[in-house]
Amino acid sequence: MGKKIIIDPVTRVEGHGKVTIHLDESGHVEDAFFHIVEFRGFERFVQGHPYWEAPQLVQRLCGICPVSHHLAAAKAIDQLVGLEPEQLSPTATKLRRLLHYGQIFQSHALHFFYLASPDLLFGFDAPPERRNVVAVAHENKELARKGILMRKFGQEIIKAIAGKKIHGIAAVPGGVHKTFTPEERDYLLKDNETPSADTMIEWSREMVRFIKLYHDQHFQWLDHFARYPSGHLALVGPEGELELYHGRLRAIDAEGRVTLNDVPNNDYLKYFTEEVEKWSYMKFPYLKHLGRKRGWNRVGPLARLNVCNGIPTPLAHQEWEEFRRYTNGLPNNCTMHSHWARLIEMLHCAEMIKTLLLDPAILGDDLVREGTLRPEGIGIIEAPRGTLIHHYKVDEKGMITKCNLIVSTTHNNEPMNRAVRWVAQNVISDKPEITEGMLNQIEVAIRAYDPCLSCATHALGQMPLQVAILDHEGKVLNERCKTNKS
């Protein structure tokens, strides 16, 4: 008799989801689905608002990555007022970049130290009460201490530029709204209650060494767990280098062949479309010319390091070269190597933060440029979780008439489903039981993508996980609902 397993909810990710595992009549895994079961409809909420409110409104999509939405919307609004990224003042551009690197740095620290490290340190079968940052602090006090302070450093950058750590205001149409003072800069360059930018670089290097050592000791499962071929999508700079703030869209397939060749941001609609599945509120983006089955891509740290030709900071570039050598220069399709890639990006952000803090232009007072209002604007940025697209249209009065958001986790919808399917097919036995270890393996596969489901579905709520086993007729044989305490 066929069976179906449901896992609900998923923990240590932001939002709410459910997993169903379908077994065939002989009791073997036939398929698995990662359902997103909440919906908020933010794309409709912003309609009717004046365009200049968008960078502030969209921050409410998420308390984890509000800066990313703020800046993506700001880049789109710049176009609405007639300005391309190159036309903003050097001071405004560099302050936005500093804010962006601070956001990625603190978000990566949050994910690795608070959410992912318990999986790495304690394993799949550790009890839920141990899989958290408090237990990490007991097990490895120095690792936890540095993780907390690294996140705080990124938050201090956000506070200095945007006024507060969450839902501040930095970008305005055509620039930024305030200067950066010498005192704010010096605070971040010196060791005080928050360690300095130099310390952040050194600690980031330590964290990369930590993950490489961990990989050497655990490569057998890290290399193979939830591994599958996929396309990869990211922004790149003029020379194909890693570019997190503004670049062109590049995609490659699982063997490294280019499937999207450095196209301008404004042309994204020529190449991308989205499909809806009846079992999830989250859409499935893909490249039109490749179709739904072949055109989906991973985004995020792993994809970015696969897609780029190098990293424009020396220490991170050295680590990127070693990362690429591990797969002989071919795309790395190991899901768990996302953590390695994430820490290399943290090092890059730390290097970029120091460079910007030492740039005299960061203290300038040429903050806002003006242009002529246009009816449409597109802003694309690399958020911590991957490529983020904001697209707005306005009427003659400047009121938003259309909003389209393709967020990082939406791009990763198909990849996360593939990861869940891999776990189901490799872990579920003939007996339809939902063990704690199996449940956590599904979560580990999802958590590698650092998903923000509230962004992707524009939904409210924490991310509990529900898991259920169903037979081939849709009858629930086993079900487990998990709170967000782990």
C-alpha cells in the first residue's frame, strides 16, 4: 500500500513550511515536496503608494534582510527618477555599498553561527534542545563569542548609516539621506566594545580555516549529502568578478556552460518567467529559453562562487581559488558546501568594508542627484541568500501601479525541493516512521539555503516544519508537527 509522510513545521529558518513525502504502493519514496503554506501578498500591498515610499515599505517583508529589500527597491526607484547606478554620486554609491556589505556580513554570521553551526557540531541525531546557539556556546565558547560579535559589527554598520539596526532609512531617490561622520568611521576602524574592521578580517579568515578543517574531517557526508546537479545564477562585474551590489546577470549549467551571458538588469523579463504549482504559495522561476525542467537555478553563496571568475579582494580570492580547485574548476553542486562559500563571502565583505571605511569619499556631502521621472524601474542586487529583483511601474502621479518581486528564496524553490527529495529517497526506509534524525536531515538540507520564506511568499510567521507520510491515495499514515524551539 502506498504511503505519504508529512513534516510540519521546519525549524531554524525564517517563515513557515511543510514537507510531504509520498510513497508508492510498495512503500518506497516516489516523490517529496516542500510546501510553503503562508501568503501575504506584498506585491499588491505596495500598489497605490507613492514610489518614494517603496524602499521603506518593502523592508517590512522581513526582519532578517530588510536592508537587501531597501537597497533593491532604492535602485529601482533611482531609475524611476531617471538615474542609472553610475549616475549617483560616489559618496552615495559607496555608502550604499558599505551598508550592503554590512548587511551581508551580519546575515551570514547569523546564519552560520546561530542556525547552521549546531548541525555541524552536534550532528543529525542530537536532541532538539541541544541544536541551538546556546549549546554551541557551551561546546565552543570562542566560536560562539566571535560569531555574536561578528554579527554585531555588521549591525553597527547598518545602525551608523541607516539610523537603527532594523528597518532604518538610508537610501532615498537618487542617493542617501545622511552623511557618514568621521566619528562613525573611526568607531568601526578601532577595537572597542565592537571589534575593528581589521579584527573582522582576521576572524573571518579563522572561520574559513575552521570550515576547511571541518570539511577535511567530515568530507564524506558534506560532499554527498543532498548533492544534485543544477544551474547557478548570480550578478557579476565587468570582468566577471564577484559583484554583490550592481552587475550583470550570468547563469551557468551544472557542467559550467553559460546559459545566460551577462545580460543587463533591465532585460531580466526577456529571460525569466515564473510558474505556479497548486501545492505551494511560492513560485518557481526559470529561464524561458531552457524551459521549466532545465531552466531553474540555485542562487546564493554557492552559486555566486560558481558563476564568477574571481573575487576582487585578495584574501577572499585566494580562498575562492582553493574552493574552485576542490572541484577541478567545475561548478560545485554540493549543497553543504554552501557554508564554505558563505564564509568566503564573509571574508570578502570584511575586506570591502575596511576598504570603504578608508575611502575619503565615504565622508562626502554630495548625497543626492536628480533626474526626470520615468514610468518604470528595476533594481537587482545580490542579497545574502542570492539574487533579488524588484520591479516597479508608476502612473503619471508617481503612484505604484505594479510591483514584481523575485526574491532569493523564490529562485531557490526548486533547489530546495530537490534537496528535500534527495533526503527522502536516501533516508526513508520501508517503515514510514518520522524519527528525530530523519526530520533534522530534511531541515539541514533546507537550512543550507538559508531560506527566508516570509520574503519569498510575502508571509508572516516563524518557520516551524510539518512532516507527513501519505499513501498513493493521499491518506496520511504518519504526521509530526514540530515547534520552533530547536
